[in-house]
Amino acid sequence: MNGSSTALFTDQYELTMLAAALQDGTAHRTSTFEVFARRLPDGRRYGVVAGVERVLDAIDNFRFGDDELATVSKFLDPDTVSWLADYRFTGNISGYQEGELYFPGSPVLTVSGTFGECVLLETVVLSIINHDSAIASAATRMVSAAQGRTLIEMGSRRTHEEAAVAAARAAYIAGFTATSNVEAARRHGVPRAGTSAHAFTLLHTDADGPNEVAAFRSQIEAHGVGTTLLVDTYDITTGVENAIAVAGPDLNAVRIDSGDLGVLARQVRDQLDRLGATQTKIVVSGDLDEYSIAALRAEPVDAYGVGTSVVTGSGAPTAGMVYKLVEVDGIPVAKRSSNKETKGGAKAVVRTARDSGVVTAEVIYSASSAPPNAPNARIITQDLVHGGERTASPVTLEEARQNTAAGLATLPWEGLALSRGEPAIPTRFIDEEAHP
Amino acid sequence: MNGSSTALFTDQYELTMLAAALQDGTAHRTSTFEVFARRLPDGRRYGVVAGVERVLDAIDNFRFGDDELATVSKFLDPDTVSWLADYRFTGNISGYQEGELYFPGSPVLTVSGTFGECVLLETVVLSIINHDSAIASAATRMVSAAQGRTLIEMGSRRTHEEAAVAAARAAYIAGFTATSNVEAARRHGVPRAGTSAHAFTLLHTDADGPNEVAAFRSQIEAHGVGTTLLVDTYDITTGVENAIAVAGPDLNAVRIDSGDLGVLARQVRDQLDRLGATQTKIVVSGDLDEYSIAALRAEPVDAYGVGTSVVTGSGAPTAGMVYKLVEVDGIPVAKRSSNKETKGGAKAVVRTARDSGVVTAEVIYSASSAPPNAPNARIITQDLVHGGERTASPVTLEEARQNTAAGLATLPWEGLALSRGEPAIPTRFIDEEAHP
């Protein structure tokens, strides 16, 4: 246990189910739970799994100390409380690596052990994977829309303070270049960015009125010409003129945060070039999402600052994955209530591809069978935890980022379209095909 | 300082601005920043301020210890780092109480002090207030749609694990009855709820197949007839029959989590009544939002379990408030770039009302003037912090909840409509009227 306890990031019903199952003996049954999404958010063509490493850390820290036991003893019997005092996950977890793509029905994580030890993890597992995957999935669309241009995540102020840190991490996995969030830099090693806001220009107001030149001079004196000057506090043309007058033509960048960004980027590019600042970059920000990023493709923009849309999942703030019991003592189990059917049994996945590497299907098969013998099939399901211990060292942030980039490179071209559509590849359940 | 440091929940640019402002001497200028929303989320008629108490706690814990200083010294000069080592907010904060309603332009918080001490707080203040207010604003619409019926927040799994705790708190302020989140109960005292999931029924599967009766019997034995039995794992009619057969007619409640909830609620109510379980309540859950809650008004539903929509703000996952510098050394300052104008100067608010108590306008005036002399004007702006110290004891969760309920009771009837519309009352800036 390397962090504070995650044991109370739990819905009460997991604990009351545990109490009843301990009392009737079923808590000890060997059980398998599966994390999957019934569908992708409306019109999305793929999803990106993020949060797996945070999930595994949270499970390591899922322990009941004195504080946690005092809380649960308010509504649980003493036998259950003493069972919780010794809690430590000792089961197995397999699933998708951090940064892997997923599709409807993909068994993203499979958690096996006793019912008691697995049922408790539902909420914390889903909270992490639903949040982080929602952000990574939206961010990846922005990355593909930006076509190699720099993307800076600056949405911390638009989401919960801790969610902001996880969002910065997920956006980096998706391919963002940097974050404004200092804690994400410290905790996860995400590259940092950020120079100044309108407040700094406004601060340089005196009895004679606004003094943009004084603000720019101060910023250049403190941080050198490698900084970015924000030129739209007052008049943009004057702002650009002041910026180059103060910093000279070696100024790294100017930022435009309002107005018609495409029109302004062209005007500012012309002006910068006329002033000899041909290498000075243009950063744009202000309510950008994947669509406006794509719409700016033809404009002379070097970098995008993206806030609200990335940290709120651009219309899909949760990945909507569920954690469902699929097998008990080797017997597949499945809910039969309307519209929420689940497929029983523990599962594993290969992703098939053409010889070119372009993927063709997500093939889901019974975990107790051998992988199907398909050409170019890549095994997606990895052993992550065995007997409560990690089977390998954690996937680093850079590896996760490479996983996402590699996954995107294998999608058929229509899978990268921003418009609403079907999932980029079909999901096939091998059992269904064998027994139609 | 009662918690862990919040100092790195900060965008890097706040720190680089500080460094430049310390170097040129402007960091010491007396400054006022204002937190406000330019507009409400699309079609909303009011907003609910939540997170104020969390903001004040976060400011108390905004301190740079060794870890934080090591991080910022990677990109800041030694003078700035040593200034941060002594950081402690010593300014003033005024604003809206936890649970108060707000409208476009309402100066929700006003933070005054030196530029250096105030500029650093932008991100952490906005993260908290934007998240918590987004949840409270959405939740309040559900509360008014539920018209007194019980609402249980059960969305933890659909949002970041820490955001879930704050969301449970915000939903309770809005008028929700309880939360499934155990940590929210521990940390904030929100009432808890939760009994069982489909997994518990599925667990009771043996060689002979599903055994719903065994699952219900186990739950009743462990928790008594005061529990809620989930009746839709297999066939709902059989589920209800099994529930009453096992628990008897004194069963507290059954839950339906799928299907056409209105139709099913009527069928289940008839069936329960026929079985003599006339006092057994019906809880419904499954993708509910304010619109589906309202649509179920005529049905025999006793309680709603609400998940995704409440924790994601029901289409508006952030309140979109900003933190803007409005005054420096007594001089009002304002950005003039297109579409993002701000109004300079420190402000305060009264809300005017008819003799009936129904509110008529949000009246914003200069904080340096006396409150306008309007009939039934209630002073909204409160002194919260003076010289870095709280001016009063924290607003309790119950008081915040009463603030929201009291606010809703004063809205004109059209302000409570769920449909898209204009803000329930207009925002008037007194300066504008005096100097048109």
C-alpha cells in the first residue's frame, strides 16, 4: 500500500451484499466480473482505455484501516467488519493495456476471485476507468484532428480538482503534448506548459490607463523570448505590434484566446511575417473542440490550447462502462432483464487485421478456449494481476501513449472520421458464430 | 492547515505570472478577482452555487511544503520559490453562500488581496466551484421534478473517484435524500443508501440454474425486511412474487432497474397491492434524468435512483465560471477582446422581490457604494474571509441545503420549468442604468 486508502470509494450496496453473502456462505464462491461498455458514446467510432494503471494502484490501496472500519461498522455486522479488516485482493485480473483501443462489448478488464473480494471493487474500478477512458477517448479525436500540431490541455479549471489531474494524464496518453496542470506534471510526469493570462496584462494598468507594453516587457524580462505573449487583451493588431516591439522577432509565440480564430490567425501570421517574426508561432485557445480544431486545419495555427471540451469528454463525460458478474463457480451467469442483457462467461480478445495491418474485427472468445486461429490476430487481453500481485511492471505513461498512437495507426480510414458513425470495426462473439 | 496541500492544483501560468510580477513589483498591487458565469448552461433558468466551503478549505490548505517547492523550483527563480515558501492567503473574500442561487453575471466570489496572493488561486477555486455548482444545478432540477419523492444519488461509478464524493455532497445540497457513496457519508455526513445489485441475485446460481429465492432469502436474513429487493434480474413478475413470498408484505421496497419504468411501476404496484404489500415502496433506477423523473410523476413511484445524469451535470458537466481580474489599486480593469468583455470593479449583489417573496431581479452594484434602496431587497453578498481568516463558522451541509430550498421557493413559477428558456430573473448592473 503506497497511498491513502481507496476502500470507501465504494457504493454501500457492495458492502451490504458482502455481508449477506458472508452470512450464507456464497461470498467464497469463485466469481468473475467483467468491465465493458455496451456501446460507445453516440456516434463515436472507437474508445481509448485509460486508467488501468490507476485502477491497479487503487486495488493495491483498497484496505480498511481504523477510519474505514469505523465508518462501515455503522451499518455492517461485526463478522463482516472483521473480514474487511483483513481485506486484500488476492485474485486475478486480465484485460486491456493502458492506452489500448476498445469497442462495444470489449471485455476491458476481467476480475476473478471470491465473490466477496471482487464485488467490493466495482465502484472504484468503474470510477477510474470510466473517467479516464472518457477523457482519453475525446482527446484522441482532438489529436487526430490536429494532425501533428501541438495540443496543450488547459481544462483543469473546468473539472473537479483531482479529476483535472487524471484528465491531464489521460489527454497525454491520447497524444496531447503538454498540460497546464502542475500537479499532473509532479504526480505523473506529464510535460508542463503555461505562460500568462489576461490578468497579467490588466495588472499593468496605471493612472494613465492600460499599459500592454509594460506587461510584455515584464514577461520577457522574467522569462526571455522563449515565452508566449497573449495578444488579445485589447486590440490584437496593436498587441502583436507591441509583442514584437518588446520581444523582437525571436519571440517564441503569441496566443489568441478570443474572436474568429481562423481569420485572426491569418491576420496575425501576415503581420508577424511583415514584422520579420517569421518563426514566431501562433497558439490559439478559447472553447476549442475536435470540430473547431479540424476546421482550423487550413489556417496558420501552430498549437491549440484546449480546455473544457477535453476535460468533459467533449459531450461524453463518462465512458459508461459497467462491472458485471459473468461467471460463478465456472457457470456462466447473465441478467435477462430487458435491454440490459449481459453475455455470461469469462472472455478474452484478439483483434484481427489485414496484411496491411488495418484492423478488421474485435474477436471475443471464451477465456477457457484457445485463441482463434485467425490471420494477423493480435492478442489484446493481457494478464495484469495474478494472485493479487502484478504480473509485470506498470505500463509507463510513454508506453501507454505509444499504445494509443499504434492503435490509431491501425484503424481503417473511416474509423478516424469525426462525424457520427458506426464503430470502426465490428465486435464478434465467437460463441455466437459457432452456435447461431 | 487541516488537509493535504492544494497548492499544485494550479495552472503553471499562474506561477509564471507571479514570477514576472514579483520581479517588476506589480505582484504587490492590491487586486480584486471575481468569479462569475457569463451565461448559464444552454436553456437553464438558474444555477446553484456549491463548493464555497470546499473552496475556503482549499485556500486554507494552499501552502507550499518541501514537495511542492521542489516541483515549482524546476521552472521558477529562487526569489519566487522563497516567496511561495511563506505563502498564506491574507486577503478578503466575499460572495454567495453555499447553496445560494446564481444567474448570469452574478459575482459569486470576490477575492481581494495582493495580485500575487490572489492570482495563484484561480485554478483551484474554479475547479471546485465549477464542478460542484454544475452538479448542484443539475440535481436541483431533478429535485424539483421529483416533487417531494425520494432521490438517491448513485452515480459514483460514472465519474472520477474523488469527483464522486464531491458530487454526492452537491446533490445533497440540491435536495437529494441520500447517496450510495460511502466516502461522502464519512467525509461530509451525507445520508447513505444501498442494498444490492444484480450480481447478488446472479451469485445465487447453482447447478440447477438461477435461484432468485435463495438470493432474496439471504438478503432478508442479513438485513431484515427493511431492505430493498431488486426484482428485475430475470422476470419482474416472478421477481415481485418471490420477493413478497420471502419477505412477506412488510417488505420495505422493491427496485426496478430496467425496461419501461412507468409501465412496470404500475404493474408492480398492482401486483404488490394484490399480494397485500400495500406499503411496500417502489424504487426505480436506470438512466434517469430530470426529464424522465418528471415523466414518471403520474406513476406509482416512491423513489428514484439517479446515476450518470446527476454526476455529469445532465448535459452541463461544468458551470463554466471564470476568475477575472476586475480592479487594480482601486482602478476598474476590463478585457476588451471580442465576446469576452468583463465588467470592471468590485461588486456586490442584492436580490429584489415582490411582497409575495417571489424574486424579481439580481441587482449588481459597486461594492464601494451603499446597497440600492429597493423594496424587499435581500443582501446576497456575504463577507466570508477577512485578512485571511473566516468571518464566521462554516455553513453546514444542512444550512446549504436549506439555502437551496429557500431559493427555489422564491423563484417565479416559470423559473422552475425544465424546458429551455431564459434566466428566471434578469441581472441588472446598477452602473449601466445610472449611466446608460
